[in-house]
Amino acid sequence: MIRQIEGSLAVAEAVALCRPEVICAYPISPQTHIVEGLGAMVKGGTLTPCEFLNVESEFAAMSVAIGSSAAGARTYTATASQGLLFMVEAVYNASGLGLPIVMTLANRAIGAPINIWNDHSDSMSQRDCGWIQLFAESNQEALDLHIQAFRLAEEMSMPVMVCMDGFILTHAYEQVDMPTQAQVDAFLPPYEPRQVLDPADPVSIGAMVGPEAFMEVRYIAHAKQTMALDRIPQIAAEFAQVFGREAGGLVRGYRLEDADTAVVALGSVVGTLEEVIDARRAAGEKIGLLSIRSYRPFPLAAVRAALAGVKHFVVLEKSFSVGLGGVVALDVRKAMSGMAAVGHTVIAGLGGRPITQASLQRMLDDVMADRLQPLTFLDLNWEIVNRQLAREASMRRSGPIAENLLRDIGQKPAPEAKP
Amino acid sequence: MQLIQVNATAVLWRNVEVIRPPQAVGNAIRLGVDHILQIRIHGRGGQGVVTAAEMLSVAAFFQGRHAQAFPSFGSERTGAPVVAFCRIDDRPIRLREPIQAPDVLIVQDAHLLQQIDVFQGLDPKGHVLINTRRSLEDLGLTEIAAQLPKGHVVTLPATEIAMKHLGRPLPNAVLLGGFAAMTGIISLAAVVHAIGEKFHGDIARRNVAAATEAHAMLADLEAAR
């Protein structure tokens, strides 16, 4: 049924259709509406049997998820930003133990400075944690990916993080096609754990492993993620058969055939990029777009095949490795190693800065004119950057950076001059 | 002026009844080919600015259109300036940037006119609906109104209408009733439907009454023009 609803509610309803048995929740923007929605369904009796646990922190949320998943319950939670960081130790345990937990990550920047807006710093900080990471372009895809995520997680016995842009998607009202319970039941069989804590057949889960087998356990995690590279597109194809629409998979190309230039991106910015690509195509440019939908496992071969014909590629990402540059760009460059194409990294949209068509057009003009630097920060305000750097060069007690910059852009009154 | 044409196949696909505006009004906005209609709503935290954008998107969807509503993503506090956006189109909406060049502005609090440049980026043929009892002269808006086509800046005493029906100064649904009459983009029936999706019982009924009064007020004004 097609409805006009908030992205968070769409995800909550999709998760409910997956018949989760345990949901643990700790609120943090911009994820809160999702677990609120699920909480209301459990309390209202429409989602049953399901235990909804309010926990005291994100660390507890993931710890409870580990316990319930190990006890054989289909388990779900959601978080964002500092919440993800706070649960990190347990996040690694969930994947290390091979527990098929599904978690929504409503992507949000990480402080300091404190910032509640969207970027991909939070999920990228956990790219090596052993979870599968899928990225949604729209609310429809976010909804669809959750249904696929439970199937994938339980087949592979590994946790899946569904990443959706905080606020831009979670708080957007747009139309979604909500599947029926029968459709979801036809696609997602009941959870059959590969390992389970059962008093009738006791096992221990979480043994200490020394140097004699630790590398092998880690390698098996890698081998399974490699296998997921095959399963992800297969599950997406089966999903398309049952639900009649395309969602998920490893990558999605847009107007890449015959393209000389490609933009590579993930998440909701793909929609805005499609508009820009259409405009430039209409003007005669051979340009296309590659959306990465599975970030972990990273689809090296699919990216390389999709970009095989391009002369330039631009990785536009909402994440940033301080002291190096792009995060996603590293992976894309690895996929393109040995190819002649020239790569560019564009850091954009950090801390919720809007990524506008106008800015993207200017950036692509620079690509076409061969002016784009290998590492570019879209719409960076160089004036306030240089002012702060000059301040630091000229005096020792230059003060806190964030407050200085806010003052420079006029958001805080200048301190009164000292006599 | 011709009324908006709703894409018949899209409507069938969505299996919803299309409710067309009841009558052609003088300033009806037509969705052009390849043109997304963009609406920006200004107000203050607590005035239901975000809810207004959401209800507008629900109303447009009810009429068989694609719509997208989203807030300006601030850490909203009661009383602080808040912006919310709504896009309406006959095709799926892919664009995710904030609305910088709106076709329509809805101003829920006229005091904002002194505080921020609400008109920033407004289309030269754009429409403006302001919640105020005062005249455009009083608000110092004659110059701006003169730059837009005649009748494109409209005032509505939405807070007074809200006080009468709701007993609280919540002008959002009232302004949507006015918006429907002023632009013809959505019908009053669609606004009533959207109010019913957001509110229930007595609160819904009171908001419907308030929106209906506002609609009648501006429809009369348009008819007289």
C-alpha cells in the first residue's frame, strides 16, 4: 500500500513486518522516531510477540541485543552518532560472535564540536567492525533494505547495519510502498539460529581464543563477508521478484553507459546527483553516477566493472579521515588500481551542510576544466579557515577553535575588548 | 487560468481518488512541465511549522501527486525561527537539497519579517501567504508586493481564526486552508484529509473548522478579484 509517511515510521513498520522478537532502544537523534514507533506498536499490541526493552545506554542496547540474539531471538536496535561510538565494544562483539542483529544507523556527524546533523562519520568509524553495512538512497530503499537485512544477517549469521541519512531521510515525508505481512513472510523465513543458548543443549558462546586460532576466526569473518558479496545481489533479485521493485544489491549505476566521467557516492545525495547528471547529460556531457549500496563488504569487482570505461571519477563522500582525506575514496581507488582513470576525492556535507545542485555543478565544471584538486572540500569557507590559522600563528592563547569560527561568521558576539 | 491536470495513470496506480479543486480560482498555480513546485514555510518552534509541511505533503499525495516534506533540521526550540519545506510534483522527487528558490512562501509569524529575510530566493512570480491581521502597508511590504504579480502577496488572520476554533495560537492548519484557496494546488478536501491523518477527535474537528473558515475567506477574496 502506497502511503505518505515519515521515513522513520516507514522503517519502524518495515521492521515490525519482519517480526522481531526483541527490540532494545535508547533514544538519540535522528534515530529516535524509529524506536518510538516500534515501542508504540509493541505497547499497542500490534507487534506481538515482541519484547521492547528500554535500556540505560547504547552500550546496554547492544549488550542486550547480543544476549537476546544468542538466545535465539530475532533482534533489532537503532542508533546514531555518539550512540554508535558508545556501543562500539559491543558492536565488535556482536560481529565477532556471529550474531545476526539488525541495526538501523541514522547517519549523523560525530563531535566535538557537537553537531546533530547528517554525515557519514559514524558508520565509517565502524567500517572495520565486521558488520555488513548497507546504504539507503531513499525512504523506500531504507524500508526495503531492512527486510533484506534480516534475511541476509540470518543466512550469513552476521550482523547488518542499515545506514540511512539522518534527518534528510529519517525526518522526510515521502511516499513509500509498504508491503503486506504475507509478502514479508514469503520472503523472510522464521529465524533459525546457527548457534543458540539452550539449557536443554548447553554450549558456551564467546570463548577466549589465543594466538593459535584468533587469526583463523578473523579470516572466517572475512570469508563470510566475501560470500555475502554473492548473496547480497541474489537476495536483492529475490526481493524484486516478491515485492516487484528494485532495492539493494552491491552497486547501482545511473547513466554510466558510454560515460567518460563518473561520480561515486552513497546514500541520499544520490537523488540530488541524478538531477545534476540529467542536466549535464542534456547539455551533451558523457557523465554518469555510481551509487554504492553495500559498503561492507566492499564490492571491489562491481565498482571496477562499473567504472571500467571512465576517464575521470569523483568520489563524493560525507566522511573524512583527518590527516589523510577520503574514506570511501580509498576503497574506490583500490578497486580502480591499475586503471588509467584519474580519481578525485570530494568531501561534502559534513555536519549537515547542504549539498546543493549549484555546488555540485561548480564542482563538476572544475572536473571538466581539469581544475579539480585531488582532494577538495565542497563549499569550504576559506575565509574563516585562514583567519583562524592566522590567529593561531600570531598568538599562543588563540582560544577554542569552534567558538572562534562561530564568532567569525557572526553567530556569537565578539568578546569585549580587554582594556 | 487552467487548473492543474493530474496524471491519470499515476492516479490509477496509486489507487486513490483524485479530488480536484472545486472551482477555478483566479491565481491558481499550474505545475509546469519539468517544474517541481517548491513551498517554504517560516515560523517559530511550537507553531507547528514542520507539521504544516508534512500535512501539505499528505494533502498533495491525497490528490495523486508526489510530495516530499522535510524540516530545516535545526535543534528546534520553542520560539526560535524554524523553516520547513515541501516539494510537489507529478513525478518522483529525487532532489534532497533545502529549498532555496521557493514558488510559495508561507509565513506563520509576521514578526519574522523583521528578523530574517524570509523572501530570500523567492521566484519572481512567486506567491506569499502571511499570517497577520495587519495590512501590507503596515508590514512595510508594499515594495516587495509590487515586485510580484498583483495579488500574489496575501494576508490571513490565521492566529485569530485559530484562537476562535482551537483556543490556541496554532495557525498551521488554518494557513493550509488559506493556501488551498489561494493557489488551487490542493483542495480543501485534501487539507481536511491531511488534518485527519495528523490529528484525531475534537482537535481534528476544530482544525478542520478553522481551515475551512480560512479557505472560505480567501476563496471569497479570490472570487472578488
